[in-house]
Amino acid sequence: MRQLIATFALGLAAASGAFAQAWPAKPVTLLVPFPPGGSTDMIARTVGAKLQEKLGTTFVVDNKGGAGGTLGAAQVKRSPADGYTILVSSLGPFVIGPHLIKNTGYDPLTDFDYITVAVQAPNVLTVPASSPHKTFADLLKFIKANPEKMTFASAGNGTSDHLTAELFWQETGTKAVHVPYKGGAPAMSDLLGGQVDATFMNINTGLPNIKAGKLRPLAITSAKRSPLLPDVPTMDELGFKGVTVYSWQAFAAPKGLPADIKAKLHEGIVAALNDPAVKPKLLELGFEIVGNTPEQFTTFQATEFARWKKVIETGKITAD
């Protein structure tokens, strides 16, 4: 009887090991906490297609928008940590939303296993082509001489463009009028029409109209000049190192993801980002490939969380 029990136990252990090694044995959901069509959705679909090729199973993108991405993030937190539900999100639900929205249903510092920051992209300080401000110096001179007279558009309260503007005002000792819109499209429309004076927009969003001569870029928030806008100085070059800012998209899983699955996911995502059919297209859109390690992402997450907490509290920013 003891021999039979021992044999049965060994069989269970072997079956368990085989099951763990079999991941992925069924479709994997890449949950994007925003509507289809945005940058995060695009990154999820692009990487998911390559993961499908590499790992031999279906990767399905599921868009669950709402509450600035925090609803979808909370859903992932509640999901089993088995590698079949992965969060693909921008920085909002990770480091901004929890400071603005009460009771999000998750703690971004403890409830996820961080896999990798996939890509990042800087913001560009832009004005309409008709603006009298030809350079960053022009704009800074005006905003200092005319407190709370210049208007800055954003896609909404607490968005990356809003917080970058707030950080800019804090670092330069200036203040302007924030004009929040219900999304990036109406903000862009009014900026092009000259109804608002300026904005900090993501390079991916602004590039087409900049190239078309409809918008004038004055500064970029990247650590070094973008090859897509080589004539545009960085905020660091202009003397404001604290306004080096990136928006970013990243992959995370519910806390407790098995180490072997995390390793497979990380390897597959990094390979997908650097695939010859993918990387050049992302670079053309203004994305910089990151693909850092889970440990590096964990450290980065904590730093970004503290940074935006300070900006939000100093600026007395609310979600409304």
C-alpha cells in the first residue's frame, strides 16, 4: 500500500510538472484597459501576434476601458496568476490613476508581477503654426510675463499631457490655464484651430501634424533629441532636467505568476519588440524600445509612482 501511494504521488508530481511546462496550453488574454485604437491597443496587438508565432497559442486582446484604465487593471488583479491573463497598459493605471481615484480595487505597488516596460515615447511641447511663439524661449518669456494667461490643452484631467504641463509649470515656476478635453481628438482639433495656445502631446500623436506644418514643436521631453525631430531641443538642453518625461506601455500579471512563465513571457515580448518586422515600424512612430527586466521594471514603477504622486499633490490635481 505504501509503495502504491508513493507511486501515485510521484505520478501526480510528474503530471503537475508536465502541466506547468505545457504553458501556454490554451489562449492567453492580453487585457488592455482602454478602448481599441490607441497606442496601448496597438502595442498589445503587435506584440500579441508575434507571441502567437513564438509560443504556438492564441493571444487575444480584450479591451476593458473605464475609469482611466483602473477598471481593467483591477480585473487583472482579481484574475488567477496562471499566465493566461496579462495586463498591457500605459503608465496611467500603474502610476497616475491610483493617486486620483479612490478605491481602484488594487495596489499598483504590490498586486502585480511586473514583466517588462515594452516601449516609451516622449511628449512634445507644441503650438499651432499660427502661434506668435517661434521658439521655446518665446513661450517661456510670455508665460512668465503673463501668469495664467496662456492655455494648455489636454486629453483630460490626470492624463500624461496634463501632468507633463503641470510638471513643466512646477519646474519653471510658471502657471498657465489647463483646458481639459474629453479625449485627444477634440484637444487636437482646438489646438489646430488656435482655440488653445499650446499642449504637451505624445510624439506619436503630434508627428503627422508637425510634419504637415500645422503644428510647431518647441521642445521635447526625451533624454536626448529624437531622430524623428532632430531640430527640436530637449527640455534638459533648455535647462529643465526635471521635465524629462516619457509615456510608456508595459506588461504585467497578477501577483504570483510562476517564474518559468514570467521568463517565457519576458523573452517572447522582448523578441517581438526587436523583431525586424516590428522594431523599425515602432521607431518610425516615435516609440523607443525598452524591453527591460522584471526587476528593472519593478524599480522603475516605484520611482514613477512616487514622482507623479508628488506632481499631483503639489498641483492639487483631481480627477474631476
